[in-house]
Amino acid sequence: MPNTHIAETEHFWYRLQPEGVYIDSQCDNKAFGYIDGRVMLSEDNGQTWPHSLEFPNAHNITFSCILRNGNVVFATRSKLYLSTDDLKTCEQITVKGLDGSDYLPHTPQNPDNPGWYFHTLPGVNSWDVNGTEMLVWGNYCNVLGGATPVNIYYSTDGGQTVKIAYAFGQNRYTRDNGSPGGGQEGTLLGDPDSPVCCRHVHTVAYNSVEDAFYACTGDGDRPEGFECHWLRGTYDAAADGWDWRVIISDHLNSRYKAGGINFVDGDLYWISDSNGPEPYDRGVFRCAPEDIGNPDAHTLLFNPEVESGAMIIQDNVILASHCAPASPMDTGIIVSLDGGETWAQHDLKDLGKRSPTRFHEMNSDGWFRVDLRKGWIEHAEVLFIKPKKA
């Protein structure tokens, strides 16, 4: 890598990305990033950037994913793009709605806040589903960038076609009033026929043992009902159709206000983002998927005693993080190197007050990639973490 200071804890090495290209996502040896006015692609984990394309709106990129076939899907606030030729070119993708028609972004009350239609919190957004790589993700929105309808999106053809897998209902608490997060006045957004409302999607994950997807949402307790839902969805490839069911809805101070869903050998892992009124129901939990609605069947693996919505599990390493505004730490990292048998927490004070999120799987050099956010959502720096052996 270019010269970058590497620091360490007992459990991992860590470093910030080099100055220059903002590295937004990675996959194996490839990295996608951007500088002012250009998008960039590396084939050696960010050491060099031989591929680039002029892209005037690069500073508004809110999402990207490098697929296994090399395609790059990326988005600005309300527009989605695909490159199939290593950034020689890219084209805008029009999402297809539930009825097959073009799904077009709404006309915002404030053009500077068009909505974060495609931004998401997990770094893992694609999976091998019965021999086909599926890209499936939900948007984390209605915080910055303007009020936004909440959806789960999917593609089965390398990003060439992107469709809505599930559309959430019209939430009267996140109307488009021109503000960054929306409010109780303004334009209603979302599917008028859907009874399930939320502020945004926290996580979507796939369990290959069940051949099923799970999603969880946030955030509030409203007079009309809860916004914290868990959904289970199955995809019928032959019919190109989805069957989604809400399997549980609960309070914002429960363990079901959550994120970081992962599956290991069919077992379900997640981390609680519980907040609101005390007492809090926090920690890293594990259970059989069929027991998600039965707290007595859950195993509490570790309680960091702070809310968190980001976690990744790969090769027996578990990494999670503290939500900085709620944490006594500046940049809190939760780590287990042995699949959850032992745990540690580290405060990376040299990074300042940051919330780590968007944990990407390790690249070919063994480094996880992590967003660092100001507050809990405003883009700041990029962190790389390399676990030590257990």
C-alpha cells in the first residue's frame, strides 16, 4: 500500500486510507473509489488506480458494490449507475417497480435534498444464491439528504436490471418537507398500499441454509405502531417473485432494534441498536432463525453496553462497532477472533469521535474496509482493519 501509518491493538492492526481517492468499496483485489469529479477502480487494493471515468457528481456518491463478475454498481443520492467495463463507461439504471413499470425518484421540495434512495449500512450486499450472484440491499435514509421512500432492491443479472423486492408504506413522520430527514408535514412518500412503515432499513442478509433473506428496520415507537420490524423473504427465481413476511415488530429499546445480521452455519447472529427509554436490551445475540421471536432461545454472546448497528463475521472473526454519539469511547471497535468465545473492545482515540459502519469483507491482503462516520451517518474517513491470529 502507499505509505500509511499502521497502528495496532492486541487483536488487530489498523490504518486510515491514504489521502486522495475515497475508497468506497472493495471485493477481493479490487477497490472502487472517487475523487472530485471522477470515479476510480483499482485492481491491487488501492495501490494504483489504472481505471477512471469523469463523473461530475462523484462527491454525492452514497453507495457502491463491486460484484464478483467485475461489474460496479454505484449510486448518488437518487440515481443508480452501472459499469460493466472497468469504468470505461457507465450508464444510469432505472429501477423497476413492483408492477414492472419504471420506478422514478420523487420531485423533491428542496433540490439539495433529493433523498438517499440507495445508501445502505452493511458492506456485504451480494450473495451466491443457488449459483447466481444476487445483489440485495435496503436503503438507510431519512437522516441526511432529504426524505426518501424506503425500499429493498435486488438484481439477479449483475446490476443490469434492478428491481424493488419490497416497498414500505407511507410514513407520516418522514414526509418530504425539504429538510435533511423529513418531518410530519410535506409530501408523503412510499407505497400507499403497504401497511408496514419504518424510517429506514438497517440490514439485509442471506441465509443459504434456508435459502431465505432477512431484513430489519428502524426506528421509532409511534402511536400507529412500531417501526422496528424483522422481515423474512424468499425469492422464486422461476417466477421472479418475492414472498416477504413481517416475523416480529417491537419497541425501539428492545433487541429487535438491530443491525449487523450475519449467518454462520445456518445460525443467526445480530447486534442490538437498542435505545430510547431504559432499560436497554443490548448485545451480540445468536439463535436458530426459527427462534428469532423467542428471546428465551437467544444466546447473549457479549454485551458492549452501548448501541450498535454494524457487525460482520468472516473466517471466525467478528467485528462490530460503537455508535459514537452514544458511546463513552471515541471510536469503539468490538472484536472476537474466535467466533464469539472471547471478546474485547478497543477505543481508537487517535481517530477522533467516529462511528464505524459499512464493514466490507477482507480484501485479498486480509484487510476489512470500514466507513468512519461523523455523528453516526455523515461521511468522514475510511478505516482498514487486519485481524491478528487468535
